[in-house]
Amino acid sequence: MDTNLSDDAVRDTLRRARRVAIVGLSDRPDRPSYRVAAYLLAVGYEIVPVNPMVASVLGVASAPSIARIDGPVDIVDVFRRTEETDAVIDESIASGAGTLWLQLGIVNEPGGIRARAAGLAFVQDRCLAVEHARLIGAT
């Protein structure tokens, strides 16, 4: 069963979203998570780094966990190994996030089913920045 959103639903989600929590965001410019975060900032999103190991990324203070983010987030974008995503899925569900997004190469079909059953939109094995550029374009 494919739990991914359709292109139309992804486009709609990306247009409505304003605030993206990025789990596993690195403060190293050579890392994919950093490049995605920089892209999201450049096209107008607010980011919330989620990484207990760094104080801030791209000038934005980090939260140690999803549960410790002040205020709601529209998308939880995950840069963690597949085997580490179940806990992130649980935190995303508990936080009331609108969409859970597992980055390119990260697949958790049972977790996606669980997230959707809890009312979250779900995307996996797709890069948020690539999909934004493809479906909406850099602004």
C-alpha cells in the first residue's frame, strides 16, 4: 500500500504550510539537511531545527525534540535513519503536526499507516526541497 500523498495533495500542503520542523537538522553546510533548510528559508518558510546536539542552525535556535517546540508546526521533515523514525512519528502525532515528511531514502510504511490513521498527511522517500521546486518552483 502506498501511503504517499499525490502530487496535487503535496502541492496543496506545501502552499498552505508556513512552519517546518526539521528533525536531525545539521549545522554543517555540507549536509543535505542544512541545504534543504537553507532552501526552505529562501522560499519563505519558517524553520524549526530539531536537534539536541546543536544550539542553532542558520541563525534559528534548535529545539531538543518535537515536544519542546513552542507553537504548532505544519510539516515535520525527518532526516533520521528509518529505524529511528518510529519515535519521531509518535512525537509528530502527539504534537498535532499536519504533515509528516520522511526525506529521500527514508521509508516506514507501517509508520505512515499509523500517522495517517492519526490524521496526519504522510510523505516518504521524497525530498521536500526537490518536491517544492518541482511542484511550485523557487520563488
